[in-house]
Amino acid sequence: MATPAAIDKQPIQKEPTERQQLQKAIEEAANDRAALVKNLEAFLKKFPETSERPQIYRALVESSLQLRDFSRAVDYSERLVSLKPDDVSNTVLTIQLLNRYGDAPGYRRAVFYCSRVLEYVDHTPQTEKSPRVSVDDWENSKKRDTSSLLLVRGDLYQKLNDSANARKDFEASYALIPNATAAERLGALAELNKDLNTAIQQYARAFALTDGTNGASSRAELRKKIGNVWRLARGSEDGLGDYLLHAFDASLTAGSAAKPARNPEGKEPYDFVLRKVSDGSPVRFADAKGKVVVLNFWATWCGPCRELEPLFEKVAARYATKPDVVFYALNCDDDESLVAPFLADEKPKTPALFADGMDRLLRVNSFPTTVILDRAGKIAFREDGFDPDGFEKSLSVAIERTVSAGITPASNAASSVTPKP
């Protein structure tokens, strides 16, 4: 039995500091975003008033977006707005999230945030301009930012059935910088109000300016809209061609035809149809429903992607006889002509597909990125970048966990993610 003196000499175990516990939560998650969310939320529950809240909220927003848990991303982005109302970049992100995934109360909050950012941009003094930026460039940048924010606020007003304020914002956006999105929105409002002549004028402007980006429709879509309104107003399409040419010549900027986005309407992985790099034949992701899908996002210019590929193939080879686990290497090169020659030299065994927008859906912004989709098409594992020493083990463990979990796993950290349409 220990004497009192011996007991006194025993070292006292000190509880780790708050910072040490935060570091441990991050390190234990490694590159698994689902685990990081779980660990950081547990840390916040223990230390709700921690001074690290801004950084933690940012990490939770980013990880939630990567996991497509949009309601959680909105929640933490708004918490960060409350903590740092002058953080314009986060406020703009919050506006975008509420605009896309919010409800009526969320739209109203987003309108408030838009107004606050617009006021900030309007009152930003020229003294804050970088000396490397000319006055003209600085003023043009302010115009672009204001025009874009007015478009977003106009969309929010429209969702709240406030057509009068929506029209004001679209008109103000177009007045600052003539743009196809504002013109198309004004055309739609005029068409709803049976003001066919104004609708024709605005749709023609949109037709002349569009490049199919920033929310604007393609020329093919606008051609249908203006054709329909023209026929309603004039009984036939006689004279429409000359009118459109005149609108095109009169436009201050002429949009160039953009490369059409693939799977633009895709909201879930199973909505996507990708192309084989080898021959362009389609691969319907819906055919993988009920299976575990392992994705490797890569690009020909990415050095680490070349290091990862043989490790990814070794893991894939272990599941070659298991039809309920499929592996794809999704290429994300802008110039697709580079891909086939690259694969001819490298000769990978994993089926190679063009990402065709899947990288946009899953918010892949760095390479390589590895994602596992469970049998319900939800993200069960995600790793941005990779550790050559631990990649095979971490990926294999994640695959086994996902395979064993079934369609509605209770222990899967990502199983609660339910993306909104």
C-alpha cells in the first residue's frame, strides 16, 4: 500500500489545454471531412465560447459544402456573419447559400445581407485601393461587384414575390453593366405583366449579350423565349431576324458562344451521365445505384495525381471480384484533347471518365481528391490531397466501412447528409 508521502510524489495529470484539444480534434480527423465536422462540433459543445470560433466556423462551412450538407453550411456561415459582420467574402457566400438552399425567412435575411454588402462596396474609399491597381480598374471592379449583388438581391426579391423591388434591382444592375442575366430577368417580368414589347426588347438584349454563364440562359433558350413572345405580339416570326441583328449590333458587348456545360441540371450523382475517355460512350451513374462508388478526381498536369494512381489501382484490384464496389478515375482537364495521349502513355487500369460536371457538383477544387459515395449516393468519405504512406489503408478502411454500413448506416458520419435540391 502506497504511503502518503509516495502518493504526494505521484505526478498530477493535467488536462490538455483548449488549444491542444482543438489540435487533437483536427489531427484525429486527418483528411476525412465527415470526421472533421463531427470532431469540431464536439469541441464547440465543450468550448462554446472559444476564441477560435471564427476559424472553426470557416472550417465547418467548407467541410459541410464538400460533404454537400448545405443546411449545416448555411447554419455555420450565418454564425460567422454574426461574429464577423465585416467579413464580406463570407457574407457573400452566405447570401449565395441562402439564395440557393434557403426558405422565405432565409431569403429575407439574405436580402438584408445583400443590402449591407452593397452599402459597404458603395462606401469603400479610394484610399483602400491597391497601388498596383489603376483608378479605372478599381472603379470597374466596384461596378461589377455592385451589378452582381443587385442581380442576386433581385432574384431574392422575386422569390419573395416582390416584383417591384426585383425590377428595380435588375434595372440598376443592367444600368451599371449591361448583362444578359438582368435583361432576361426583366424580359420575364415584362412577359408576366403582358408587356410584350418590353419583353421582346429585353430578351433581344439578353440574346445579344449572353454567353450562357452567371445565371443567363443560352442563346438557344433565349431564341425560344423571344420567338414565343414575338409570335404572341405579331402573329408570326416575320421581321424577328432583322430585329435580333439590330439588337446584336446595338449591344455594348457581344458575348461569345461558351462551351456548353454538361449535366447542367444534375442535382445528385445519379442524375449524371459521364463519358468514357476512350470512346466518348455514355456511363449512366444511375446504373450504380445501390453500389459503393469510389471516385478519383485528377488532371493530367497534376503531379500528385500520378503518384496516387498506382495506389488507387492497388485498392481497386482488391475489389475486382466484388460487383457492388466500382471505381472510376474522373478527369477534370479543361482541354480534353490532352487526356487520351496521356492515358496512352500511362496506361492506367481504372476506368477513366470525363468528370462532366461531377467535380462541380461535389465541389472539387484541388487535385487529387478521392470520394466514396455510399449505396444511396451520399458522401461517405472524402480526402483532398493524399498521404502516400497512409492512403491505401485509409481508403480501404473507408470502403469496408461503407460496404458494411448498407444503405442507411447508423454509424456512418456522412449518413445524415441530405442535400437540398
